[in-house]
Amino acid sequence: MHDLIAFIGSSAALVIANPAAFATFAVLFAGGGFAVGRYFLTERIANLESRIARRDEEIADLKAEHLAPEQGGPSVPLFEMTEVLPPAPLNFNRLLAQRKENRHVG
């Protein structure tokens, strides 16, 4: 900062001699810097705005989900439940008896 003040102090005679040119260049450079900064930050601003909009939609969806079960019951449809039982145990003695009965002796 001290160097900037020293530079302005040493260039004060030039600025006082040509105030219109100094003001013109100051406005051009300040406007150019603002335009370049605005151009580079526009995409970032749009990205942040879309994230805010998406978050607002998610909040609204979650609030609607939170209120829906209280009003209308469960949101998941219930299907008829059937009981699935394991098969009956094998009776090996009965299988052996059937095998001997079916034997054809000829």
C-alpha cells in the first residue's frame, strides 16, 4: 500500500496536467475490470441459483412426504400375503416299501 501511495505521489504532476485523460482511462479500466469479473462470475452465480432452486424443491417434496402418511395412510400399497411353508420331510421307509411293491418278478 505504501508503494501505491508513493507511485501516486510521484505521478501527481502528470495527473494534474491531464485530468481528462486520467479520468477517461480510470473509467475504461474500472469498467473493463467490472465487465470481465461479471463475465467470469455469471456462470458461478447461475450454478448457485440453480442449486438453491433444487434444494427448495427437495425441501417441498420432503415436507409433502412428511404430511402425506398422516393424511392418507401408508404410501406403499399392501399386497395379499401368502404363507410359504417348507415341503414335508421325506419318509425314506415309505419310499423303500413302494420300491419293493413295484418290483415285477417275472
